[in-house]
Amino acid sequence: MKGNAVIANWKKKKVDELIEKIKKYQIIGIVDMSNLPSLQLQRIRDSLKGSVQIIMCKRRLIKIAIDICKNEKSGLIELQQYVRGMPALILTNDSPFTLAKTLRKSKSKAPAKAGQIAPNNIIIPAGSTPFSPGPIIGELSAIGIKTGIENGKIIIKSDSIVIKEGEVIKPNIASILTRLNIEPMEIGLNIIGVYENGIIFTKKVLDVDDAQYLTDLKNSIREAFNLACYISYPTKENIILLLSKAQKDAIGLAESQSIITSETLKKMLTKANFVAKHIANSAKLDVSEELPKSNEIGFKKEEEIAKDILKKLQEKKIQANKT
């Protein structure tokens, strides 16, 4: 290892341990343990025992280990940029999303303290407050909060981001958040980045809302099904619907072009009979005995049926004129 001569023996052993673990596990993540009480850390370790391994170490040593292993795991070197705060290496063979979900479950809410780093954008939501009008209006205004008065209480007019992710929480903002009973901090392992097969998954990618994910998945399936039906792309899910639609379209086309089929014959005969009766009624002629019977028509086209009917009507009219 480069620079071995100037590295303390305990540091060398720690780097060797990190290298061994990085080579052994498929999933290598970086977590930030800032503001994590030792009792909470022990509880998390106990809950993860067997499936996840956590190695606390100095940032510099983690970066050295990653650098040494970069040729064995493509894209691993990119993980160095996520080594910040009070880092620890977290290793597992589960998926990055399973790891992130497990760590989320181990977290608990806590109030913000001055000097802490915001883990996410901290938002003060719109709505009523327990405060009566007074100096608090000025304090809220100083941090960019738009207020109003309603029923003798201060209201916040719109959602406002008071601290962005990664920024230091100022004392006045911490005080306001506490007085509003907003607990934006999470006590637990704050996942920053996770490596798997050449890909780095960031916190934003891994921070998946299970309920929202399921809703989005259902919507995607519905939209894909509708698109496949619209462009007549057959799948095992829509083939019955497509065949049913194709049959209806084929029957409709056959009817519009007077094509005789087993599905259209009955309707065409009914239509021809209706036309014949309408013409007879218009001419005030009784031609019920003259109309062709269905067994006489056979498989004649509608046009031929109409011609037969008109011919019989003309003959009947000529006979009536002679008399």
C-alpha cells in the first residue's frame, strides 16, 4: 500500500480490514452517524446483526481503502465523494433499497438543535399556530415566514423552507421549530450513498415511500395496459380484449359493406324486410305474400334482395293500374 511507511500500524490494520470487507460484500454504503447517541447506535447494531455490518472509521482511511479497491469494483471510486460528516462503512449483500428501508425503520424523530446539519429540507407548513399576536410575528418574518391573524391566532399563510438540506441550523430557527413542535431531525444512521455493481444510489433515490411507490406502480401498469390496447399491441393481459374488439370491428365492417356472414345474415335480412315493408307502406300496396321468404333468399346480398322486392312492387303497381 502506497505510503505504508508513514502510516501508524493501527491505521494500516484498519485499512486492511476495510479492504477485506469491501472485497467480500456486494453492497458498500456510506452512512453519517453525526448526532447519533451511543445507546441508539448499539440498538441499531443489535437490530441489524447478521445481515448488515457497520465499520466506523476516519474519513481518510475509508477513502484510502476505496482507492485501493477501485480496480476490482468498477465505479467504486465515485463513492469517495459521499464520505463526509461522521462516516461509517456499511456492508451487506441485500439490495440497496432493502438496506435503506431497514435503516429508515431504525430511526426516531428528534427536535432540531442549533449547529446541527439539516438532513433534509426543513419545512414549516401552512396552517394555524398556538401563538397570539405579538413579537413572535417578527421572529417568523425574520426567517421568511408569511403570517396573518385569524380568530385571534397567528396563522402561517404558506409552506416555507426555512433550512435547506446540508445547511447548519441557526439558533433562531431551532427555537421556532421547537415552539411549533416540529421535530425535523432523525436519530439514526443517515445513509448518504450506496454502491452496487458500478452504480451509486444516492439518498434521494433510496428514500422511497412504499405507499407512494405502490400507487405509482399501479398507475404505470394501468397506463401501459391502456397504451397496449390503444396501439393494438398484444400481450397475455389484453389479448382477450383485443380479440373481442377485433371481432366487433370485423362485424361492423361486414355490415357496412353488406358482406354476408353467419354474424351479419340475420341483421341484414331484418333490415331488408324492414325496407321492403316501408316501401310497400309508402306505395299503399299489400305485398306480404310477394316478399321473398328467408329460405328463398339463401345467401343473396342485400342489394339483390332489394332488387327482388322492387321488381315485385313494380309488377304489383302495373297490375293495379290496369285494373
